[in-house]
Amino acid sequence: WIPCFEDQIVYLVLPKGGAGNPSMAIVGAILIVIGIFVPGAQPLIYAGVGLLVSGLMPTPNFGPLTQSDAVSPSPTYNIQLSGNSARLGQAIPVPYGRHILMPDFAAQPYTEFDDEGDQFYYALLCLGQLNKFTLESTMIDDTELSHFEDVEVQMVGPQYTGSLSLVNPNVVNAPEVASQDMLYGSYIGPFASCGPGMKAEFIGIDILCPKGLYYADSDGNLGEKTVIWLVEARAITDKGALAGDWTLLGNESLTDSTNAAIRRSFKYAVSPGRYEIRVSRQDERDTNVRAGHEIQWAGMRAYLDLPDPLEPSATFMALKIRASSQLSGLSQRRISVVVRRWLPTWNPTTGWSAPVETSSIAWALADVLRNQDYGGQVADSRIDLQTLYELDILWESRKDFFNAVFDKRITVWQALTTIARVGRARPIMRGSMFTFVRDGMQELPTAMFSMRNIKRGSFNIDYSLFNDDTTDGVEMEYFNSDTWSSAYVTLPAPGVEEPINPARVSMMGITAEMHAYRETAYMVADAAYRRSRISFSTELEGHLPAFGDLVAVAHDVAGWGISGDVESWDQSAKLMVTTENLTWTVGDHYAVLVGPQGDVYGPYKVAPGSAQRSMQFIEVPDSSVDIYTGTERERTRFAMGPATSYAKM
């Protein structure tokens, strides 16, 4: 082995593609023509998004926001559901910002009667995976919960102390028992108290005397009447086979002198197991028209022997409400809450803060990535926090906020895309780093591509032309926070008074009318003005711009300026000689230069030089611009032309 100190080893990243040449990279981003930079003129602020033409922003949802989903219906946005339900096996909701929730039942609701005959409704609702939040209001239908009488509430979750005590989360109702009349000499049942795989440790029985208990004498006075009944249980297996003999749970009786309905609940302890239950009346019913002597088996519950089933990262609301005339059966499933989420925020000076109440788009994105319970569990070192911080300042100044509830199973990337889209941004990966690109005004191009570094024959311009099927406006559906229902903003395309064929889209996370109006105008402008796409192949310079960066393109085919190399440069005379013949027209002309690292400098105002391939710089590049004209590396490239067409941005 002989050392060769003159040799060099060069490590090259060889992108895939490039028409058989591994050193040729295909420019991944489609370049969207949005305007031409005019020095001294007002910068172009484009208000568009990739809805119908461009590929820069994700396409909004073309389906209605309130569309039902048979697999995983949303209790928040589904107008057909619009109530509390037990969504077994579905995602625990994750709210952001300020939003209404129709909480899921975390356990079967049930009712019990006390010794006075009052019925109490017990419900356990899951508000979602909330580590910290503000509970703004709780409503039954459209009425505040505080307006109802005899209401007890217990909150359980990460920000609360104590364990659940108000409601038993392990109760199942037996639907077979539904107010059957109890008659002397016959049994009602047996009915299984719980399903296979469950073990009851208590059995609950509800008894109803619909006409009360009484005997009315000739003067109308009500005398006492008594009913007697037995409750028996027998063990069964999960397959329904008998596993024991009948045992007596209770020999009960009721005596009263009232013509008002009587309701009572009885509870019996049993050895943990599965049981079937039967009841039988032990006295004959008095059928005299003056007597009220009927009894019914109104309901049955099994209190299961199970460990605490509550998800430790979620927050729950336990309710106990006296179910008088104030609470109908429908209202029992129309409980809603309005919550305001708290999230930590990040500052480059102080780092992460304690959680604060916020509707920030940026910190919702960070939470999706960082959260250990439902998020991506991504380390801070892989999140572009500085970009999020800068975007948060912009979004706050514009009053762009994200207020929504994720209550269906989606990926982390889908959640990031949904949240960022509200801020006119999208998530991208740069290596292993999560970062975000917002579609906004840019003045300085990151790179320039010209005849010198665009592969021959690869340059293509695709124009999207108007036809009879082209939409003439945009109708956006959003969820209005004033009414907590769908609302719409419709804007026509330029030159259209009343849209007849608008594109109908929905945006989850927008709850303010002005925010919806801005994004609708953005989409309208995008569909109207971004109708050209440029694509081409280049070499490793294709790695210079990141997704969403502004680039300059100079090409003879499109008439976008004259481009080439710098042949000589006289700093003192401010005179540049180029490799290409230069064409001069009426008006000011400008030139841009590309440095050795691909940086774009300029534009500089220029005038015709003494030769056809020369130009006189009126505005001179400073000494930091490395203008190279030798042969050891690529010479400095240039593009020049009139103020409106020296290059396309």
C-alpha cells in the first residue's frame, strides 16, 4: 500500500431518479408561478392556498364537517348523533383551544331510587385526554347545569385530587327487565344479571307500584295495603349453564297508604360471579276497584367486581342528578361542556413554560408531537421549536387560532396536517427534524435555476386553463363558536358576482367568522391566480431550496430573462462581461448573481456596457459577493432582463 496524499475521497449523496443518471436530482417541489418581483414596487402578498391548482398546501376536506362516519362517528361534529354515547373501542377525545364537547359515556349510566322514592340518575362522562383545562360551562340541552336542582358533580383526572366516589363505573343494566307485572303464584325471569366474562358482587333490583298502595273506604280515606315478594339468585357459567341452586336474596315487603306511584331500589351482596335472577309475588293482588295493589319489576343492575377502569391520562365528570320532571330521558343524553385547553409554550430564552390557557396553533402542533399519552413522543431535539415560536408570533398577530376536538382515530401526521392547515401551513420533514412551512410573502429567493443548471429537455410549464367545469368561487364550512354549529362563508372568484359552481370545502379548527373569511379569500385567490406549474430536473443544487422556499427561474423558452456565466468583472469600472449576448429594451434593467454556495444576490440595476455582452452596474455588489471568473470551479452565474422579467419568482 502506497499512500497517495494527492488523492481525495468525495462522499456524494446520490438521489434516486434523474433519467438513469444517479447524480441528477429531480426537483421535488413544484414551482408555483405567483408573480414577478419588481424592485421598488410594493411586494406581492399572495392570498392563496393549494386547493384546486397548487401543490404547496394540503387540500382541505371536500366532505362536510358534520358528515357521519359509520366506523367512528364524531359526537362533536355529527349532527345525526348530537348527544352522549358510549363509543366502545374508539379514541378518547383530545380537545384543543376552546370548544364544545359532547362527552362520551365512560360507563353505562344507571338510575337508583332512594327510600323516599326519588329517582337519581348516575352518569360518568369522559371529557378527553386533558392534563389541564378550564371548564367554562356544563349544559343539559341548552340549559346550564347549575339551573337544575339536586345536582352533584365530581371531577376526576390529572388536575384533580381524590378518586371516583360519586358514581360506580362498573354497573351494567339488564335490558330484559322492563316493568313486568308481578303476579301471585308465578315467577318473572330468570334473567341474567350480566354478560359472559363479568362477575357481579352486588345485585340491584327496582320495584314499582304504579298506582301506589292503598284501599279507599266509602268516605275516600286511604287505608294501608301491603305487597310481599321474593328475590332469588342462581349461579350460571359464561355459557349460561347452571352452576348452583336457587338461593334467597331477599324476602321483601312494602306497606303504604298512598295513591302516588311508589318506587324503591334494593341492593344485595353476592359472592363474585355471574347470576340469573327471578322474582315472585307472595300475596294475592286485591282487584277491588277501590284498591291500589299492583307491583312491577321495574329494573335490574349488576355491580361488577372489577378494578378501577379509568384511564389515568383522561379527565372524567361524574354526575348525580335527581331525575324529577326537570330531566327527561332525552335530556339525560344531551349533556355538553365547553372547555378551554391549557398547554405549555416555548420561548428561545426561557424554554418551556408551565401550561397556560391557549388556542395557539403552534403549541397544539408541539403537543401532538411531544405528548407521551396520545402524541408522537418526539424529543424536543427533533422539533423545530424556533420556527414554531416565530410562526406563533405571526399567528397570534393575525388572530389565527385552532379550536377543535380530535375524537376519531388518526395518525400523528394527519393531526399535524389538520392543525397546521388552519394557519396556512403544513408539516414537513427535514432529515429527522419536524418543521413547518407557511405559505406567505417571500422576497428573497433561496436559489436560482437557469439555462446553466437546468437539465436540457427537462423544463416544462403546465398551464391550468379555465373551462366550463372550473369552479367560480369557494364555499367554506366551519364550526361557529357562537352557535356551536356549522356556518358557511362563500366568496366568488375574481370577475364573478354570484358563484354558481363553488368548490365546497370544510376546515376543522376554525371557529371565528373572520378567520374563515380570510382562508376562503386565500383559496379563491389561489384558484384564480396560481394556474401555472413549472417543473425541471437539476443536479445537486436541487437540495438547496427546502419545501416552500422561493426560487428564481430564468429560462429562454419562457422568455424569463437572459442567463449565463460571468466572463470577466472589473470592480473599479463596475463593468461585467458575460458569456451571452444581452438584449436591452425600454425601461430599467436588473441583474442577479449566484454565489459559490448557491446564494442569490441582487437584483442590481444595470445599463448597457460598451460591448454587446457587457453591462454597467449602477448599483454595485458589495465586497462580500464572491464574483469568480476563473477555471478552477464554476464561474459566477447571472440572469438579467427588464424589471418585470429578469427572472420568474
